Amino acid sequence: MQQISRMLRKLFQRARSEKPGQVDARAAEFTLGLLIAMYDRSGTGYVKTRSAAAALISLSGDTLLAKYRAFFQFYAVPDGKEITRSALRSLLTDLNQIPAIVGEGCTLSCVEIAIHDCFHGVLNAAIVEEKFLSWLRSEPAVLLWLPTCYRLSAMEMVSHQARCR
């Protein structure tokens, strides 16, 4: 928890210096509180770094493709070229905690269906990044909230030159 707290303080300190006045001074504290609520419901004082990274990646302002590639990188086997069913289960379980915090999470069977769907027709124990990205681009139901949030966020930046009366 202390490691994540230090990392968040550094992250938001840098963000405040790059965009003065746009980052709340308590952003690190709020984000840590959110991560604890999502990943430490039993109060152990421990949050997996990988789980916290998945949440921060998913909530970042980066493009969907960049987020998907980062997920693969964090959850892939040590050589970084494949992701296993077990790792995909961990990723989906970690990401499912985000909508679950507001009462919108899915069941474990939902995660298992998504894993089966991702590995459909695959005989190997793991899949390569391109297959993983292709599956994510199909917007699986278990992660439908992610592209939806991205689109909503992207729409905030759109401005039209039209005037209404």
C-alpha cells in the first residue's frame, strides 16, 4: 500500500506541475482510497501492484488501443509474448472491480464466458497480443464499460462551431 501511495503522489505531483490548477491536491489520496475500496475490501492493507496498474490504465486518458496493449504487457507471461487463460482471468477479475464499486460488476460466470470467447478456436495454452487485441476490439460484454467510458471522455473534448438560438 505504501509503494502504491508513493507512486500515486509522484504521479499526481508531476501532473500538477504539467497542468497547474487542473489536478486536485488530494488526487493521490482519493485515488488510493478508490483502489483500496476496489481491491482491499477485507482491510488487509495490501493491494496487488498489478491490480492497481490495471485500474489506473483503464481510468487513464489514453487511447483504447494503448490501454489494451498496456493490459497485455502487465498480464502477459514473463517473456511478454503471450497471455494465458489464468492471466486473462486475473485481468478481467481486476477490471471487473471498477464497475463493481458502483454496483455494476458482473458475475464470475461472466468472466469465464469472456475467457472462453477470447480463446475460442485456440488450441494453445496462451494467445499472442494480436489475438488479444482483436478480441478486445470486438467489445466483449464483460468490458463494455471500458470503451463506453472512453467514448464519453473523448466527447467532452469535442466542440462545434454551430450556434443555437
